[in-house]
Amino acid sequence: MSTGTGTGTGTGTAAGPAPRPRTVVALADVTKEYPGPVAALRGVDLTVEEGELLGIVGPSGSGKSTLLHIIGTLDRPTAGSVHIAGHDVAALSDRRLSALRAQHVGFVFQAFHLVPGVSARDNVAEGLLYSGLSRSVRRRKAADALARVGLADRLDHKPHQLSGGQKQRVAIARAVVGEPALLLADEPTGALDSASGAAVMELLRDLNREGATIAVITHDTEIAARLPREVRIRDGQVVADVTHGTASTTGAAL
């Protein structure tokens, strides 16, 4: 994940205008149907630029989880086009799509998905398993990622020795260790108390300020409303796409 500040808001230099941000996600008229038939997504258009922090919010059954799967290349659309980091998903075999996902998309889930009995450092290093890097390099990068999320003193702690908030920080470190083009956080505060949840959201804001492109998928309208951009989905369609400006870090606990 780039640590630059290229979010497309610069004013340029004498040499010319600032470069336009790279499009990380481009969905055009995306439909996803399941047997029944059930239309989980109906004609969704969505673009996410490099350096954005946005919330994708909707109630249960709205289609937000299906949208997560499509953006994360965990599933393919029934119709429409999906481009991730400049790659046309329809043109890729399943094997190449898996490689694209491993290289360009990081995931954070509500349930953490940490390996029991394995240290925080090795849980994070697992995120680089298919990178071709040596074990020593993977572990060094994992230590750096844990320091980045405030857990430099928890490298050798196992999941049962960590609080819920610390477990989610380990999961975030694992998601960003490979510097993906996009971080997808699926209900990242759902299993946490309000104080830990607020701390995790502030960490995501910090990562975004460092240049990370982050989409938070949530049912919590308060969380989404405090992010710079809020995409509302209902009945498989985007019903609103709102820009809030600078993310708020005040108010009720997240």
C-alpha cells in the first residue's frame, strides 16, 4: 500500500498540474444474480480513486456483502464490468484472479481470522506467504507492519494473549503488510466494544492519511457518516453517494 500522499488534491507545480489519482476500483452496471432468481446487485456503478477513505453502508440484505465479494474479486458478476487496479476481472482466469487478489487487495474481517497458537508476527507474515519473499524477510516486514499499527511490543503474543482491539490491529497489519492497492474492512468494529472500535477506526484514518485506499463495509450509519465519502446501498442498488469532506473523529464513540 503506497505511503505517498497522492490523493489528487495537490495544486501542481511549475512543471505542470499534479497527476490525477489512479482508479483503484471501477464497477460499471454490475449485476449479481443467484438462483431463485435473486438479484443481489442491480446495475451498480462505483469508482474508487487512489487515496480515498469511504464507507459502504446498508442494512442486512442490502447487497453490501455481495458488493464486497465483487470488489474483492472473491466472486464474479453476472453482468457488467469490474476493473481492479487497472485489471479487467472478466479477462482473468481464476488462477490469475487469485494472484491479482493476493497482490492488490487486503481484507479485514469482523472475526479477525487469526491462526490460534501462532504469534502476532507470524500471523501477519502469513499475509506474505505467496509473495516469494524469504521467511526472514516476511517476518521482518511483519514486525514493521505491527509497529505501524502500534503493536511493536506484541510481536510474540498469541491471539489468546491479546484483547479484541489488539487482535483487530494484528488483522489490519496482516492486510497492509503487502502494501495492497485497496484495503477492504468488513464490519471492522463489529466484534469490539465502543472504545476499541473507535481506536480501530482512528487507525484506519491514520493509514489513509499515509496514502492507503480504504473501503469500510458496515451497517452502522454513524461510522459511515464520519468518513469522507459515504456510499449507501439498498436493495442491490447504490441509492446515494455522499461526500462529507474531512473525516470526523469527534462525537459519540464508534
